[in-house]
Amino acid sequence: MAGTMNFERARFNMVEQQVRPWEVLDGRVLDALTEIHRENFVPDQYRQLAFADLSIPLGHGESMLKPVVEGRVLQALMVQPEDEVLEIGTGSGFVSACLARLARQVVSLEINPELAAAARVRIAAAGIGNCQILTQDVFEYRPTQTFDAIAVTGAMSALPQDWIRWLKPAGRMFVIVGESPAMQALLLTRQSQEFTEQRSLFETDLAYLTGAAPQPRFKF
């Protein structure tokens, strides 16, 4: 039918022309981005933009990451098939689905009940059974386990040190910290109780997680 988008071709182009040139070369990550149908995770009115190089609004002040950033997140965390992963900020559920494709188990936190409910439906429709989505404010979250990897999908003005203790030894955390317009994407690796290695990956500019924006500066 005229005007119908070829999603298979668009998905292939997204991976080959956007994600791979941005130094995402991990075969398992590229397979996940190919096999999880991104068009099924975007709001219906933006379905034709599912593979565009832009952030797609989800409502409630949230948006999907650009595909290139999603690819970098997934690659940086080096998720293994036996890993247990925490995602902070479910959003559409697309990154959650990709993490679940790579890991043994995913727990994803979403503060907005409507977004969490919609993501659960999309995850179930994709046939994914190893991803649990909790309607939860991360700043009130008290995990009962530690994780091999943590993906923080919204920006932070500063990272709470408690979160480092949610990682297993050698666990990895992807987080974006700083202030707009020049935020740093960081990979933190927990080497010991006292020491966490930090590596800067790239600069970007994202919306803050709810409750994670910098405090306003008062001028007198």
C-alpha cells in the first residue's frame, strides 16, 4: 500500500547508518536492536518516526533516548547472558526489552504509573518474560539484591553514592551526569567496597530523572 513504511528496512538502516557508525560494534547489542521491534514501543502517533535520529516524546515529561544513545548504553554495560540488571527509568520499555534480550533477568523502575503499565503491555506483546517493571520512585527504592549492571536512562545532577552499593563486585553502571547542555555519559565499574572506576564515554544532553534535577540557584 502506498505510504506504508517498510519497518524492516528502516530498522536495518537505523542499525547500519546510525548506531554502528557511532562505534557500537558489539554483535549481541546490534542483534538486540535488530530483533526488538522499536516501532512497537513508540506512541502510535510517532510510529513513522520510530527509527529517526531523535528523542521521541512519551508524555509526562519523558522521552525515548535516541537510537545511537540506546546502542551506546547497551554496549557500555557489557551485559552477559547470566547477568541480573537494574534499569532506572523504564520509559517506553524498549531499552528494557533489549536488556532482557541480553541478560538473565531485568528489573526496571518507572515512577509514572501510566508509562509503567504501557511498558508492561509492550514487553508482554514482544514475548519477553524475564523483565519485571515496577512502578517505583528510585529515591525510595530499597533493593533486596545487588546487580551485575545498572542502566540509568535519565540524567542526574549528581549520583547518589548509595547506588554504587547496589552493584556486585565488578558490576557496571551507565549514568549521565551534569547540567544542560553538556552532560557526561559515564561508565562506573565497582572494583571494591572503597573504589569505583569511572570512565567518560561521550557528551550528550538529556532530560533529568524525576527528582534528579539540580537545585535552583537563588540570586540576591
